[in-house]
Amino acid sequence: MTEDVLEIEGGTPLIGEIKLRGAKNFVSKAMVASLLGQGPSTLHNVPLIRDVEVVAGLLRAHGVAVELDDAAGTVRMDPGGVELAQSADIAMHAGSSRIPILFCGPLLHRLGEAFIPDLGGCNIGGRPIDFHLEILRRFGAEVTKEPGGIRLQALERLQGMQMELAYPSVGATEQCLLTAVMADGITELRGAAVEPEILDLVSVLQQMGAIISIETDRVIKVEGVEEMHGFHHKALPDRIEAASWAAAALATGGDITVLGARQADLTTYLNYYRKVGGRFDVTDRGIRFWHPGGELKSIAVETGVHPGFMTDWQQPLVVALTQAKGLSIIHETVYEQRFGFTKALNAMGAQIQLYKECLGGQVCRFGRRNYLHSAVVSGPTELHGAAIEVPDLRGGFSHLIAALAAKGRSSVKGIGLIDRGYEHFQDKLQALGAHTWRV
């Protein structure tokens, strides 16, 4: 669609202020959690992004009354009329989103049944739903494959269970939490993810009446309760978006203040930002990120689960590293196909080589599986404008950064995908002085 193309005249430093709202990776899950309550819930600091609209549509399809107020940044959800949705309605609202898989636990508790369509999502590596289904089976759900999707049933109350994750998966941890809180007995999850967004979800569930303990060594224990109520909660800020704008400031030689950003959520990122040569200043209002002039420095980065360097921080930073002197090494250990976005960067003048070996760190789970999961970035290189297409959410924003840093004009196709996770990003770009327009 022509309106899905953004033209960018690059070479102008991004300067100014933008406002950050709630984390995409938390807000949608908190909205799903509202299904568990016997009364209405209100979530504050909500961004108007595509994922929020998707979940709102799915909740409405299941009989939940949803009121979105973009100006106030709030969403109110009343699950008093929750009911089974029509399969066609679920598929229509879900589109390529994977969020419907997390509806299953709450719906099994409330209705004894759930249906999910065939799922899509960003093509950045294997994120199969089989493991989610196995978790639900462990709780006692019966799973049946049907044309166009999967039906789940709970013939009796779901039961608490013990499980150890082979990898600290965020999605699997969310699935366990949303199902365990009303399961009969105690659930013990070992090897759990403990990202800030997970801990904020725990806070929401605790407000609703759940009994959850976060113990040492990635162990989460949940004592199931028979009934839960609504919540009032302010979402934590989006640390991924904050880091994305920080990388944009570095790549374009700019100066961006991200209002609402929190240092505690970005501790690891800020260390690497300083090593590259970027500067930042923490205030009560947010964090100012800027390029101080002079040469940027090459670094070695290995992504990992929290509190390591977040995989979603990697792609925007790679663009900035094309402007750093020397060889930077990035070892991706979370998603095995996350470097697909670098092809477009090379076409714009970057020098990025991909490798199957584990470079710059210890051998990871992808090391002997033939995946191109390490990258070497040689810089600095001058980027030039090009016609590029958005591959996925984070890769797409990284392409925007590259186009903004490049000399000349770029045409970026498929920018609607970026709306999934970056609120009003075009308005923010123009507020920072970028020269962009739709065609």
C-alpha cells in the first residue's frame, strides 16, 4: 500500500524531546490478565500502538468491555460479560500477533474452554507454540487441533505443577504465571525469566489477589487462589523504545531527551552506550542521550536474558556501530535469525559480516546449529539512501535509523509494522527535526 511507505531525507541530526509511555512487552500481557478478575481493571501509561489495539479487539471479541483513552493513556477493561469468541472474530483481530496464546490460561479458568488461531509474528527465529501448549497440558488442559487453530478445554479445575525451563523464556514464564494464579495448589517454575516486564506483571497479578513469590536462582512459586479481582496499575516505561531513540541519537550525531525513561531499566544498556562513546544525563524527567562529537569506539556485545544485554536493544545499536571506528562484534544468543536486517544495511554502505560461530563470548545454544548468529561490524562507513523494506518490528526501526543517518533519500516500505511497538513514531521523528513524508 502506498500509504505504508515513508520517504526519508537523511543526514540531519535528531535533536529534541520525545515522550515515552508504557512497555509494549508488558501492557498487552496486563490487558490479558484483566480476564482473570471478577471486576473491572484500569491500566495507565498505555501507548497507542498496534499491539494494544489487537488485544483490545480480542478482549471485545470475548465479551469484555474495553474503553481506550489515548489522550489520557488509559485503558479500562470490564470482563463481567466474558464469553467464548467466534473463531472468525479471533482470527480477524489477531492477524499475525502471537498474543492469543496467552489468552488460554485465563479463559480456561473463566470459561473452561479457549480457542486460538494459527499464529504469526515477527520472523526473527523459532518461537513455536508447542511449548506453550505443553505447559497448558501440564496444568491439566486438553488440547485438540482443529481446522484453522487449536481448541483447549479444562474439564475440571486446572492443577498446579512443577516445571523447569531449559531456557528462561519470557513467553513461557508469562504463560505459567497467567495460568498458575488460579490453578489448584502450588506451581513452582524453575529457570524463569525475570525481566522487568515480568516483575511488573507479577505486581499486577498480586494486586488482583494472586500469591506469588520470586525466589533466588530464577525460581517463581505461585499458590493458586479461587477468585481474583480487578487492578489499577501504571505500566513501567518501554525500555526498548528508550534504547532505540538513544541509538538514533548516536547514529545521526544528535541529542534526544527521552521523557519517562528510567535508568534502572537501562543499566546494562547505558554501560555499553558509554563504552561506544555516547553520553547520557539522567534527570527526574527522563534521560538525555547525545553524541558528543569525535570518533565512536568499537565494542563487543553479547545478548542475553535479563539482566544481560537485551536482544531488542541489539538491532538499533548495530546501526550506530556502523559509525564506530574498528571492528565491533555482536553475538546474538536469544533469537537465531535476528541478523536478517543487516542485508539492507550492507546495501546502504555498511560493512557487516555474519558468522555461524559464537564470536566474542561463550558457546551458546546456537553454536552448533548452523545459524548465522554472530556479526562483525567494520566502521566507520558512510551510509547512503536506498529503497528498503521493513522485515520485523525492531529491524524496521533500525532501518529507519539507518535512513535518517544516511546521505540522500531513502524509501522505507512496510512501516505499518513499526506501529506495533512505537507509539506515534512519525510524529516523534518530525518533532526531532527529521525530514520525512508519506507517499
